[in-house]
Amino acid sequence: MTRPGDVLTHRALNRAMLARQFLLDRHDESAFGAIGHLVGLQAQAPNAPYVALWSRLAGFDANELSDLVMSRAVVRIGCLRGTIHLVTAPDARVLRPLTQVVLTRAFSNAFARNLAGLDLDDVLAAARDLLAEKPRTRTEIARFLAGQWPGYDPTSLGYAASYLIPLIQLPPRGVWGKTGPVRWSLAESWLGHELDEDPSVDEVMIRYLAAFGPATVADVQSWSGLSKLREVADRLRPRLRTFRDPAGAELLDLPDAPRPEPDTPAPPRFLPEYDNVSFSYADRARVNPGGYPLPLSPGNGGRMGTFLVDGTLHGTWRITAQRDQAILRLTPYTKLSPADRAAIAAEGAALLEFAAAEPASHDIQWLPQPS
């Protein structure tokens, strides 16, 4: 039984994270419900949410998520940390305006200097008019804007639109088994609703704690990209419990959120590249105590990622095709016991059935750990 002020070990924090991320036991939850609980899924790699949900939900069917994408119930939009996330349509209306400051900062750091002296309000108005006609690729947007403002970097003009205007990436992007150019639409047009003019950062922090806590203020800031959240935490304090991490930092949490015993068994799990459990803490010791380098090189999200052993990162995985065979290649970070290797292989065989069902045969290969 934990009490306010107790010190929570990294292992205790790990088990709390696994429970809230649906990684301790697969949950009997809908894909829509899980995406809402997790406050979105990192979706820079378009198929990553499918593997993320397969590892979290009992009996997950990729068609369920594809249908949600096609029906506009969930959407791909830039928000948390300035990256593309798959979020529910109601959450898109909250998270995009809340994180616009993050996206604006990212644009300013990477592209604004190339457009010095340009009236960005005029540029964005022209881009909105163009996108009001029909969805466009960023290349099409950039080409059009460059024609209006010759002499300025077309790439930076295109990114001005996607960073500074709320846009959504349309299907077939993000539909399992489909490919196509990345087309963008005005968010309010695609959603059929206006964005929230006064999104509640307080409620978003509460939801973060429900999905990732216990956590420090710095953790919430790392997850969201937002800054100056200490005052939000102070405002919420009457609704929270507090603990300490092993270094003495204050941890915030919800009073009734699950905090399993540290010795609770944790089965192996496969995560896609950029899964939020790896990027949503300032102190990643609860999931990556070895400090292994991240991220992986970007892929499509369904063919590579990392795997957890006893709840922490222990290696990488990649599915490759060789003639009519799908091969799951596992690269451990450290030496693993025979029992752990057997458990990982069993979970990997199930992953192959999900992510690479088409080839006639499957194989699992262990690669040497990096020197």
C-alpha cells in the first residue's frame, strides 16, 4: 500500500506505466476507447498505431482501426511534441489548439529564417484558400505558394502551412495495407467541427497521469512539448496524490490510479518505433534503464520497433521479406535467459501472424547483440 510522500522505485513506476498503458495485460477495449485513454498514439510512422494496439488489446483486428480512420472517428494530426499523432476526433479539437505553440516553435526553429521579411499571415491565408478547394499534398501547397512568393524557399513555405494551420493527414495514409501520397485537409473541414477555442490544459494533464503516471511536471512537459506546467500542477494539487522518485523528485498522480506491486510479472511486448512509452518522460529510467539510444530510423510502423522484457527495453525487432517468407529479426541489447528468449519468440510468432500474415512461411532469427 503506497501512501502520499512514499518513494516509488523505478520498478514500481514501470509497473504503474505498464498497467496504464495496457501493456501488463491485454485489455478487452475498443480501439477507439484505447486511443482515447492513451491520449493518442504516436503515428509519425503510419502503421505504428496498429502494432501499438495489437500489443495492448485482446483480439485486436486491424480492420477496426482502418474503419475508424476512414470514417473520420480518429485522425492523424500534428499535436503532442509537434509530431503526428493518431487521436480521436474529439481529442483533435482539443489537442491541436493546445499544442499550436509547440508547432509554432518547431516551425520557427527550423524554417522561419528562410521566410524572413515575408508576411506569414498572407501566406497562411492563401494556403487556407487553396486547401478549401480540395486536399493537397505538401508539395502541391509549396509549389502554389512559391508561385505567389517567388524567391522564397518552397519547402519552408509548405511547412509554414502544415505547422501553422491546423491540418489533418487524410487516408489512405494510416490505413493498414494501403499506400498513397500524403494529402492534407483543413482540420475543421475534415472534422466537421470548429476547434476548441479554450482547450483545458488541466484536463489534458489529468489524462496524461491516467495513462502515464505517476510523473513529474518535467515528464508531462516532455510528453506534450508544452512548457510552464508547474502552475497547472499547483492548480490541480487538491485532486492529486504525491510521491517521490528515487532521486527525490516530486511525482504527481491520481488518487485511485493503478499502482501494481513492483514484483507483478510483466510479459514480453513488441512496440512500434516511436511508441509513446519511450518518449513521454523526461526521466526514461522506468522504461529504458539501460539508456539505450532512441529513436530507430523511421519506418512504416508495422515492420520494426523495440521489444520489452520484464517491462523494459531489451532490444529491437524488424520484419523483412525474403521470397515467400517473412522473417522476424531480433537484436537484443543484452544477454537474455533461455526462458526470456522463448517467451519473446512466442510473442514474436504471434506478431508475424498479425503484421505479415500473407507470406506462406515465417521464421524468427536472433542477431548478435551490438558490441
